[in-house]
Amino acid sequence: MICSADLLTGPCKFCGYNGPGYYQKYTHDRSCPWFRIGSYNDQEAHLTKILPTILKTYFEWRKQNMDTVKPQETLEEVMAKVKTEREFQDACVSDYYAHHGKKSAVDPSRTVAAEILMMDKYIHDAQAAWAHGATDEKALDAIRKVVAMGIRCLQFHGCPERGLDCTYVIDKE
């Protein structure tokens, strides 16, 4: 089951709005589905009405295209670009610390929580770019940054092993 509260609470998952009058008409961006829909209950009713159709369409498309959808780039190509992003991020941090006369490029305040907040900010940038009609490239640019930030976080704080259990649980409430 998809929890509608996750999709309806601010900041908006479509336009990023999180200001006053969040559940009032005309407060969200004009391209946002909630622009003309007022209350939380109205948004939830609209979501409940359209979500089954969206999911059905997606799963039908996925079933038909599963064998034909191929990655645009190999894992090695993507990882090389992410590695370049990591090197860029490290260079920026090192330049910042050198400029401020500090010897260490390790920011002691950069906790896992701080890393998550940084990644969240860039995820919101990707969502906003996509929601406002920018090309996918703008959103993918932000995603590359988020992936590199996640790798940095795992490097500094440790990376747990992935279990091999591939069991998926689907809640059918």
C-alpha cells in the first residue's frame, strides 16, 4: 500500500512548495497537480482516484517493455562519472579549507544526518528541475551529485554489506 500521507505532506513532491497555505488552492506552482485542489482531504481523494490508473498503466508498460528497455550507459561508465564528481567534491572541500587556513579536509560536523540533509537538498533540486519542465539532464545532473554524496557518506562513515535475501514484501491492504 502506498501511504498517501507520504505523497501529500510538504514539501510538495511535485513542485517543492512548502510555504504558507500549503493545503489551499493556487499556492503551489501552476504546473503542480495540487494548484487547483484545496484541502488535504481533496488532495487525498484526487490521489486515491487517479493512483490506481497510473500504477496500472505503469505496470502494463513495464511488462511490455521489460525485455526492450536497455541502459543508456554501462555501470562502468556511470561509476567513472560519479568518481569524477566525488573528486570534484573533494577538491571543493579541500580548496575551502585551504582558503580558511585549515589543514584538514574532513569536516567534523558532517555527520550521517548532515550528509542526508545535503542529499535531500539536491534531490529536491532534481525534483524541481523535472517538475518545472527542465530537461531530464538537469535532474540527472543533480542525481549524479546525490549519488556521489552518498558514496562520500559511506566512505567516511562505513558501508554495511548488502544481504542476499531478495524477498520482496508487498502490502496489499
